[in-house]
Amino acid sequence: MTKATVYSWALMALAASQASAQGFGPSQVVVSPVIEKEVSVGHAFVGTVMPSKKALIGSAVDGRVIEFPLNEGDRVAEGQPLAQLLTDTITLEIEAAEAELELRRQALAELENGTRPEEKDQAKARMSSAEARRAYMQARRKRWQQLYDTNRAISEEELDEAISSGIESEQAYLETKAAYDLAIAGPRKEQIAQSRAQVAVQEATVNRLKDQLSKHSIISRFDGYVTAEHTEVGQWVKQGDPVAEVAALDDVEVLAYVVEQHVTHVRVGSQVTVEVPAIPGQAFSGAVSEIVPQADVQARTFPVKIRVKNEIVDQVPLLKAGMYARVVLPTGGRQVATLVPKDAIVLGGAQPMVFVVEGASTVGETGKVAPVPVKVGVADGGLIQVTSPLKPGQLVVVQGNERLRPGQEVAIQRTEAPATDKTISQATSE
């Protein structure tokens, strides 16, 4: 225990005694007993905080940057634009392609709707007119033929003209009848199929151009933070050129390298306590997410990744990529260790500690609290392993401890049984 810690606790005890002298009643607290349990031995390993995802986002098309609204360190959401390229030319192409698509759709609709009733009536009227003329011309031909055969009352040339007119009227009738039959039958299915194909081709053209347009807006594919800028407004970027680097830090991975004699005991899903020296007085809980089965052939160490939920304060992640970390992993073997509930650990000082209740053991009794410094190990569920002078059966405060001072008078409001349904790993240093 350092002199600074002893001095600070002495000041806290003095403040508590003064508060008691002023007539304040004892604080109500919830307690839980310290237990001993056979646990797996663990070892501490050095780790590095890494983003859960990291991407160097580039441009999918050539273009000139007209907007780049972000700076390094800014938070971005999934789908949020990182940069915007000039789109005037492709916008005009889309407008022209959409107009052509509408033209083809209307042509298809005309075919699918078939012949209008008015057009059928018109075709029928033409056919009736042609039929009447055909009847007249056939009768005229017969009369002229009789005149020629009887007494040659008409010339041969006039007879030939009557025969020709009769043939012509017959063909005109057949033509109008065919037109009427087509009007009744409507467009051929092959024509409709061709028109549909033309519409589909044009739709594909419009979609391709719109896809090209969307690529002119360069977006983030996940929530994260801009960690590097690679362009500026006015710069020309080519397809594949980097625009920005984004790292996901809402969840981080602590990468530790575990020696081969210990890695066989590490299991995916194991609960792990992570300490970051840059953030003193705070421990983070995580779980083993990956064990890479490929060692560094020189060091004979295997990468192990621990997934940790980050804390975001004012849009800024508490855990930052590249921070040094310390993790305790279960590495086999079993021995008896001292365990307390996680809620009993008080952080924020020079060293983690717990408050032990002295002079009281049952609900309603009054006693005083004494701080005990501890060194935490691996956590699992609601328990955490501690190295300290604590003894089994001692009562530690699990609720109300954040407001306590050394020597402060407390009253036991409730006693909670510790959660002992899971195996805990004890930490030792190599």
C-alpha cells in the first residue's frame, strides 16, 4: 500500500467521523459474503486494443470531389456519405434514358391493350365499302360481257376495262377484309414479347446509370470513426483511389499473443477481465471471440482476440485503437481462490478496493466499513477473483459502496448470496 493511498484513506476516515459527529444516521447498504472456490489458474498477457472492423474506403468510379464534409476523428453512421463526386453528366444521361424507357413502355401498353373499338369499326366500314364496290364491279362486268357476246355493242377494249376493274375491286375487298381480321385479332404475341424485351433492355440501362450515380456518393458501410483522410474537395479521384479510412470502435477487440503451452486451455466464449493502464481505476469485461490457429513461428505465440463493449462518451470512444491492455486468460490447472461479487469492486482510486463491514453480520445490525485494496483477476458471471487479505465469510458491500468513506457507520439492509454457478479462473503472473 502506498503512502498516498494511506493518506487519502485517512482523510476519508476523518470526513466520515465528522459526518457521524454531526448526527447523520448510518447508511443503508446491501452486502454479500466473500467465498472461496476451486478455480482454474490464469495468466496475464499483454494486449492491444484494435477496431472490431476497419476499412480503407475507395472510389468506385472516376470523378471530381465536390464535397468532403468530414474530418479525422468524426463519427459516421452506416450509409452516411464520406465524399460526393460531380454528377452533372450522368444525371443528364439518366434523364434521357428514363425518357426512352417511358416511350417504350407506352408502345408496349399500346400493343397489350389491343385494337380500340373505334379502329375495329373503321376497319369494318372500309371492308363493307370495298365489298359493295366489288359487287357492283362484278355485276357491271357481267353486263358488258353479255353486250359484247350478243351484238358487239361495246368494244373489246371496254370489255377488258370492265374485267380489270372487277379484278381490282376483288383485291381491294380482300385487302380491307384482311385489315379488319387483323384489327379483330389484335397484335401478335411475338410483337408484344419483342416490345417487352425492349422495355427490359431500357430498364437495365436506367438501373445501370443509377448504380453509377450512386457510386458517385462514397458512403461508410458501418458505424465508426474516420481515422484517416485521403482526398480533398476539388481533387480528381480515379476508380479504386482511397478516400477515407473508417474504424468501428463501438465494440473493440483486444489482441493478445498467447504462448503455445497456454493457448490449448483458452476457449472461445470465456469471460475475460481487461485492464487498460491509460484508463486507471476501470476494468472492462470481455469474451474470447477468436483463437487464430496459426502461430508466429519465431515467438511461438498465437493471436487471441477478446471482444469488449466500448463506452462512448460525447461521441468519443473511451477505448481507442492502439491502446495498451492487460488481459487475464484461463490457462489450466485448478486451485482455491477468493471470490467477491463484481459489484463489490470500487474503482476510481489508485487501486481497486472493496468495503468490508465490521461489527455487523445480520440484517438490521449496525457496523462500520473498512476499505481493503484488492487485485482483480478473471471474471465470470457475477463473480470476480481477487488477491487480497480478505477471508471467506467476511461481508463486502455490493450496493451503496460508491458513497462510502473509511470508518463510516452503515446498517445492513439486505444480504445477497454470491453467484457460484460458474467456474472462475484465477490470475497469476508469469
